[in-house]
Amino acid sequence: MINGSYNGLYVLEEKIKQGSARVNVAKIEPVDNTFPNLSGGYITKADKTNADDPVAWTMSSYNGANDVTFIHEQPKPPDVTPEQDFYIHSEFEKLKSTLSYGNTSLENGYPSVIDIPSFINYMIKNELAANADAYQYSTYFHKDRNGKLRAGPIWDLNLTYGYDYMQKIIKQ
């Protein structure tokens, strides 16, 4: 309402992207195919896809019910080299294998792969929000050069704080 007159609904949102005031990871270029530059900066999302989405890889979900689809966000899909794709995918595979074996070693277990505080913060925020999409959809991860895999930033809170539950009631 502006001066007592309805002028519609306006939504402002930002896209997740690399930058010092956004997701602070190094910009990775197509020529960055050897270490240390190959090690970052990546932004990867796990999300629902449609036929024209450039899927990077899939992994089975934590409950094994369905696959989780991963998409490169930074670098953009057309710019990702095979070496970069292999590297970031292998980081997720390393996390999966160290977790499935319960490897808590600081040298070669899951603490060597992920930034634990970022994952804890991510989980707490999603649990408090009762985010129906958390962990399999609308989930971002990022990895800076020479850094560990980090969870976040949180995105897509449209099915949170009871809204998903209310939608189910309304549809009945």
C-alpha cells in the first residue's frame, strides 16, 4: 500500500554468488586445473532439477529413498573443466565415504573434509525453521581455495516455520 492505494506485491531477493560481501570464495577460472588453484572456490547446490538443468552428478540421499542432484553454481556449468568437476565431486565422495565408515580422524576422516561449525550452524538453522527442503533440496555448499567444504549459505525458506505443514492442511 502506497498512500492508501494497493500497488501489488513486490519481492526482493538476491542470488547466491561469489564475492567478498557474498559467498567469500576465490574466483576459479577455466585455467585453474592444478593445485593449489584447483582446490577452490566452488559453490555447489543440491536441488530439484528439470530437464534443462545442467546436472553435475547425483548421489544417493541419506535415507537412500531417492537421489540428490548436484549442480555447479561457481564456476558456472559451461565454464567447469573436467578437472574441476572431478575435484569437487571427489570432495563430496570423500565426505560420504568418511562418514559412512565413521572416520573421525582429524587427518583423513570427515573433520579433514568439512568445516564442522558451518555444518552445525546450517543444521541448527534448518531444524529451528523446520525446513522441509533442507539437506536434499535448496542446499548450498561452498569451498574456498585450500579450505574445507562448508555448508551454506541457507537459501529458499519458502517451506519453513510451519508453512509446509499449513499448505498440506489447506490442500485437504
